[in-house]
Amino acid sequence: MESIVRKTIKLITPQDVKEFCFAASELPRNVSAIVSHNEIRVDAKSILGVLSLNLSEPVILTVTSEDNLNMNRLDHLFKEWEV
């Protein structure tokens, strides 16, 4: 069964984007992490992709996996930017 978790995040500085993308890169390969704003969706592991979004407003992080997601791990990785 597919697991999906959505979090609203706020990235303010380019350093926030860099650290966020590095955190997303720590997710296992079988986990998809997408950041979206309005109709635009980019890979959360892509610094250039995330920088291309309108970061003046919060964005949505969607994490998807075929396996059960470790919620403690997700909270630990992304709590710094969660709104």
C-alpha cells in the first residue's frame, strides 16, 4: 500500500533551500519527494528546481513511498522548515 505524507514548508534563504535539498537527499531511493507550488512540481532533491519556485509563499512537500514511511524520520529531516 502506498504511503503519502504532505507537509507545508517555508524556505526563506538560499541556504534554507540548500539544506532542505540535502535533507531530502537523505531519503531512501524508493521514496519520492516532490515540492509543489500552484501547478509547478519539482524534485525536492534538486536545488535548482526548488529555487525555480515562488518561495515568497509556503510550498507543499509531498513524500510518497510504496513502503510505510518512517514518520519520526520525516519529522526529524524537515521540522526546521515546517510551517
